[in-house]
Amino acid sequence: MKRASTAEKSIPIGALNSLPSVMREHGADPWPLLESFGVTRSALASRLSPLSTVTHGRILEAAAKKIHCEHVGLLLGQRATLDNAGPLRFLVLNAPTVREAIESLIRFCGLWYRGLHVRMTEDEGYACMSVSIDSNIPGARHLLTAYLAANVRILEIILGRSWRPTLVRIAFRKPKTSALYEQYFQAPVWFGQAQYEVLFPQSLLDQPRSSHDQQLGRFLHQHMTELQARQGGDFSSRVREVIEKLLPDGCTSQKVAEFFAIHRFTLYRHLDEQGTSYESLLEDVRRNLANQLLAQTDLQIADIATRLGYENQGNFTRAFRRWYGRTPSEWRRTEARTQARAVEDTH
């Protein structure tokens, strides 16, 4: 999915739900500060309403100064739940394996957490989940600490309360309160690192989870994919990419829809909303690839026809003549002469 512009980068306002209690525990009334940023009690009750990432960062920075607490992000993150992730909560908790739970979280969290990026990599027997934001916004340290701690809390929900990470890496320098971080993570914490990330054994990823409902899982995955498709302004571009991948084996609208885990009619509806259609995109992809393969390779016309998903060379030739008024062979000869003249002109 295309990254959001600065104005669109946001996090659900519900991510601040625990801040009032944290501030009260430190002897401060939270509402004058929150209301100065436009966050009222009624606004905070609408958990999934977007609030800009910049505003989130500024609120946490101001709160840290107000209560003289540099680990405010840690305190927020350790109280995290999946309640601010909409229906994604149910998809994650219903996943058949740990891997599928985490992959669903990473794939779909951008529907609500547009200013936050979560990744998972696997290397040398360890899985690594990292969090980042697009720019060095005010309060970035507090935000990233909160989401790193929240990831650990969510992994606890997925893996069970007895699970603990193997190692935690944090990008800022070791603070005086470092013992609090080790107390929460119950694992070695390395400060001054390149990223905010948590490591754990890769073998846990394929651990099965109980109470998986396959039918519910399919329904939730389809629902989330449809939400993602409606939000993604570049959905037609993603469909183009899928068409290109599927062409050699015979691309159909049904196969493309299955790739996105949506119904064929839903695929057509989303593309119609963006002013295009499956047939139009298929034709564009075929025409562009035909140009590339004819101009840049020595493949036989029949082989190009196969790569473009045509049943035979005749169907490809008829389509090409409709596009350019010439056969593929005639177009290739003309293109070759044009390139030869261009080479001569440079000498």
C-alpha cells in the first residue's frame, strides 16, 4: 500500500486511552493538557477516530514534561490491548498459527495506524518485529517506545502470558530508569540501537493456536481485505501487478479476486469506483508487455503470445493489430529499423 501523505498519517485516538490514568497516578489532572490539543472525554470515547501522528507525539512529549516521567511511552505500551484495532482484533485472535496472527496484524494494522509501520524479519533462528514512523516528529521516542511495548503485550496475547522476548533493542541512549524497561520486558534490553525491535525464537511462528474457526477466519480475512481495498487509492495498480504475475498461467478475473480474498463482483466494484475495469487493466498490461518483449527480446511471436496469456498466436496478432494497426512481426521490424537509425545518428 502507498504510504500516506503527512496530512494523512494518523493513529486511532484510542491509543491515548490509558494516558489520563497514567497522569493521575503521577498527581496531574490530564484534561487541561489533553483538551489543549483538542482531545476531550467524548472524543477519546470514539476509539477508532483518527488523530494525527504529530499530535500524538506532541501530547506524549507534553505529558512526559508535565509529570516528569521520561518513560511515559513504556507505561502506555504495557497497558495496550487490541481494542483499538477494530475487527482486526478478531482476525488475530482467531488465527490458526502464531505466524498467521502476526502477519495479519502487520498486513492490516495500516488501516487504522497509518502513521506507524510494523515489520517482521526472520534471520538465524530468530523472528524480529520492529516499529518505525515516517519522520522525526516531536515525541517520537515516546511513541515508538509505546508501540514497541504494545507489540510485546500483543505477542503475550497471541503466545500466552508466560512468553517473554529473547532481546529488546531501543534506539535512544540508556536512561536512568533502564531497570523499569528490563522489569517490563523481562529480557535483556539494549539501548542506543539502530531500531526499536523485539526478538524471539523463529520456531514459535509455526506454533498452532487453539480455538481456530476456519469459516470465521475466511470471513474476517475477506472483510479486512475489502476494507483495505477501499482505502487503497492505488488498488488498480496492485491489480495490474497481480495480472502481470498471473498472465503466463492464464489470468482471469476470478483468479485475481481470489488473490485479494474477495468475490469477483467485489473486484469489479472496487475497480469501477476508481474509473477502470478488469478488462481495461488486462488489455493495458498485455499491450505494455507486448511492447517490451517485442522490442527487448528475441522471443518468437508464439512464445510472446503464451507469456501474455493468449490461447494461440492468432488471438495475440488480432489484438495487436487492433492496438497498433500492424502485426507484431511488422511492428518488431519497424522498431528494429528505428533503433538502428538511432545508433547510426550517435556515431
